[in-house]
Amino acid sequence: MTLDCDSPKEACGIFGVYGVENVAPIIYRGLFSLQHRGQEGAGIVVSDGSEISSVKGQGLVNDVFSRQPIDKLVGNLGIGHVRYSTTGSTRIQNVQPLVAECVDGLWVVAHNGNLVNAAPIRKMYQEAGAIFQTSTDSEVLVHLLADPMYRSRPRRVARALAELEGAFAFLLMTKNCVMAARDKQGFRPLSIGKLGDGYVFASETCALAQTGAEYLRDVCPGELVVADQAGLHSSTFVDEDESRLARCIFEMVYFARPDSQVFGENVHSVRLKYGEQLAVEHPVDADIVISIPDSGNSASLGFSRASGIPLDFGFIRNHYIGRTFIMPEADARSSGVDMKLSVLAEVVNGKRVVVVDDSIVRGTTIRRRVTSLREAGAKEVHVRVSCPPVRNPCFYGVDFPTRDELIAGHEDVETIREFIGADSLGYLSLEGLFLSFEGRHCFCDACFSGEYPTEIACKDGKQALESMSNELNLDI
Ligand code: AMP
């Protein structure tokens, strides 16, 4: 197995509607509910059956669509995307949905996840003379769809999708239909809802609820679902095979909103159990349990319930600043950390405090939190983390940097404890992480275990496709 990529990646959010009047405001609401999955850019493309119109921009959903109002987006089908730069830089061309004019019509593409074989496919098309407009991995699907090999044959979309390896939840749109597809291993979530006479697709069910849609089911791994005039119909592009499932466990740990159902489970309930199990695995004598809001909320409640130690508010969050980690630039991240949380000294002063967070990646955030708790007078600070040490980079859409940047990639728990300045540090075990599921086999836990469920073809980082495009050799 080839595993020498070092690509930082992160999930995005996708949302689509078919068959409802004036879809743009609905997609806007859907994207707004998925904002936690990406804050770098947002876009909506709609169709009225003959014309396609779009609005896209960099920044938060609210900012993008207040700068460019959506009133001009008229249509009864459409798809939208919120972006974190998974592959490719933060330039505007990379903001999705991508719109491509093929010989037989327009294709609109929105992607969540990361394709592990995008680089060789792109290289093949570029060598044959194709021009790529973006540096995203998602664009290779457009070229596969436009390729006469697929274009001219039945089940063209299914055939194109079957060429892709790695993690994808795709929404595709033509002028008159919306399609949804999930990779054969089911890395990323994608749900289907019913809204009036139409259908809605969303990365997370929280977005269905916020738009008044009723949850029907998830798109199955390897399934292509089409919503068009004939209703909803489904086919598979790869035969179902339970044994290769690799749902991303980090969706449960951190990404997804607690009010979402992901892979059939309510995220809050799962995190609550993580917290309970953490209290069993790493008990401690303390006066209060506090959470790092919001990511540690559910697990800290679980820890408190299982340990009997009362839960209190030790940190107050400023809600007008986004998820700090989702700001991709290192500087933005570190300055954001200070702005986001303040300690309630009245709660922690003189206390033995257990502080619960969802994960430690580089260790910078929790180190600051421990320092601020001590400055506010905490007598002891015990850190509990509701997942195992993150030791390995992710190639499937989660922004885990190189092993060098991951503190647990090169340090043991005791060294990390010293670095963050805690009195004790306890991580949830890998076994504990899967206690509430039927087993580990259905999940990808490569970030913890190092066991990757696919081959990795790309050997470069986030800018991999960027640099391929830049190697211009002019001989005129
Ligand atoms: P740090 O250890 O300073 O790199 O930051 C870890 C914190 O960032 C965790 O407490 C999470 O809340 C959050 N986090 C962890 N993993 C990710 C990720 N892949 N993308 C965005 N935020 C993350």
C-alpha cells in the first residue's frame, strides 16, 4: 500500500433541492446549517429547466449572499456548497459548485470529501490536451463525464463515478435533474429528505430539519440517486459490499453537528457515550467538569453523568467567531484561539477541574485553555479527550496535517501532558470509541490506527493539483 501523501484536508458541506418552487432561499438555509463544515467559500447554482444561474464567493454563507443577493437565482432545482480548501488553494475558481459546459449540456458539481486518485486522472486528461479551470480534485469528475468514452454509453454517470477512489459525497445537477452519489466505502455522510412534492439532499440531517424537510434515508455507499420529473430513482455504480465500508469516525468525534443523524446515529448521543466511557477509562477526583464549548459539550455531559462530578460552565464562547480550526491559515487559527473563549474565573477558581474536549490535533488550543484555567485560579486541571490520540494524516477529507504537525504523531501521552501543562491527561481508547457501534469494521479510523482503507495514489499535499497545473513548459 502506498502511503506517503501528506495532505491536509477537511470536509465540506453540500445541499441540493429538486422540485420545489424557488429553491435558492431553501439552499441558502441548508448551507447556513452546514456552515460548520466549511467557512472559506459558498456557492449556489439553480436551474429553471432552461437557464442556469449562480452566485459564488469567498467567506461565510451570510457574507457571500449578502454581497451578492440570491433574488436573481430563479429555479425549482439547485445545488449548493460550503467549502474548506480540501484540495487546491483558496482562490475563487475553486469555490463550488463547479459549472462546466460539455458538448451535450451543462453539468454542475458539488463535492464533499477527497479523491485519492484525482492526480493520475487529471494528469491523463491534461496530457491529452484537456484544460482544467480549478485546482480541486472534484473537477476530474467533470472531465470523466465529458469524456466520449462515458458520454456515449449508457449509465454514463455511474461509469464515471466508478472510476473514482477515495471519499466522495457528490451532488450533480443538469438543467433538469439533481443527482446524489456516495463513494462505495461510505466515508462521508449524505442524506435524502422530502420537502413538499420535491426532494432535498444534505451532508447532514440538521440541514434537512432547518429547511422543513422530512428525513427519508441516507444515500447508500455506491449508490446514485436521481431526482427528476419521474420522481426519485436509484441505481448502484458499485455493488454493495458491507466488508469494505469505511465511514469516517471523525464525523462522530468532531465534524458533524450534535443534532444530526450521521450513519444512522444521533451525534449527540454518541458523544455522550464517549464521555461516559472516558469517565470509566480515566477516572479522577475533581470538583467540577467543564467543557471546551462547543466541541466538548456532549462528551463533558457524559463524563459528568458517569463520574457524578457536577458539570459547570468554565468557558464562555464568543459566538461571533467561527470554528477557529476551520480558518485554514495558521495565523488566523492562532489569533482566533484567543478571541473565541473566555474563562469564568468565578466557576474554576480554587477548584480541581476536569476539562473535556473532543480531540487534540496540534495541541496548541488545549495548551492555551489549560494556561487560562490556571491563570483563573484552578487548583488542578485534568484534561480528558473523547477520542484516541490523532497520530496519522487523513487522505479522505479531514484536515489532519502531516504526522510531524500532529502532536501525537511523534510524542507519547506523558510528553503531551507536560506540553499542555495538565495535571493529568486521558484519551478515550480505540475500543471505547467503537463500544456504541456494532464494530470497528464499518469505520475508517486511520487517523488513530494508521490502517488506511484504500491505496493512496497522490504523493503531494493540499496544493498537489495546483503544482501540476503550474508546471508550464512553454515551447512556442
Ligand atoms: P489543536 O490541537 O490546537 O490543533 O486543535 C484541536 C481542536 O480543533 C480540537 O479541540 C477540535 O475542536 C478542533 N479540531 C480537531 N480536528 C479538527 C479538524 N480536522 N478540523 C477542524 N477542527 C478540528
